[in-house]
Amino acid sequence: MSFRLAADFVLLLHLLFIMLALLGASVSLWWRWAPVVHVPVAIWATYVELTGSSCPLTRLEIFLRANAGQSGYTGSFIENYLLGAIYPAGLTREIQFMLAFVVIIVNIGIYGWLVIRKQYSHSKS
């Protein structure tokens, strides 16, 4: 497998990881074990945003791109691939806190809805 193909794969994996962190609670509708996978992912994503840490997937992709002869990038995955599409300005600590807050609120909302839905279905039985 070429370094470029591996870097593209890591990029896709990173995007899926972000989607899982944000919306993974909704998978609990179909798979009861989903929170076992989702909650650690959401905690890690929140930690990365709150601390300004670099995600290992970002570092791996940069390494693979550099070995493929492509220029790597500085900053985070979000800064390089998503920020320009979502936000007109650069990533700031305030935006990172907002992203962490969004992950937390969306997931609390989804899990809350699932608990209420489950309680409602049990009360009708």
C-alpha cells in the first residue's frame, strides 16, 4: 500500500471518528453495545478539543503524506480539512471549546432522548 493511499485511508478514518464522536449515541437505537464504543470516543474527542492536543490520527496522516512526497500540514485535522468549510476564520481556543461543548450537548441530548424513549415504551407495555 502506498503512503498516499494509507494517508487517504487515515483521513477517511479520522472523519468517521469525528462523526462517531458527534453522532455515535444515535447508533444505540440499533445496537445496545454502541455506548461501550461511543462514550470513550466522545470523551477522547472532547479531551482533544478542550486541551488543544494533537490527535494521533492527525500526526499519522502528516507522517504518511510526508513519506508519500506530499507536503504535510500544520495544525489539526479540523483546521486543515473542515475549518475552512465550516468557519471563515482560523481555529481558536474559543472555537475548540465550542466544538467540545457541541460534542457533549449533542450526545447528552441523544442519550437523554433514548432513555426517555425507553421509559415511555416500558410504561406503555
